[in-house]
Amino acid sequence: MIQELHDRGESERRWRLTAEQCIERALALLEGQDTDLAARLRAVLRGDQP
């Protein structure tokens, strides 16, 4: 039971890191883009209100 909880926690941690890396890549791709869509996407990826 404890090992199962530990494994689940580790899996969630890896998923979170992967998601954070994807967000960082997306933000890097949007860097220098000066469009309304790019601004809205950056806001969403950062958790801001668009």
C-alpha cells in the first residue's frame, strides 16, 4: 500500500515536470511573436487572465 502511494506520487511528479517543460517550450516558441493570439496564448500558459 505504501509503495503504491509512493509510486503514484512519483508518477504525478514526473507528469508535472513534463507538463512544465512543455509549457516552457511553448512560451519560448511564442517569444518575439507580436500578435493578439500569441499574447492570449502566453497569458493562458502563464495562468494569467487573457
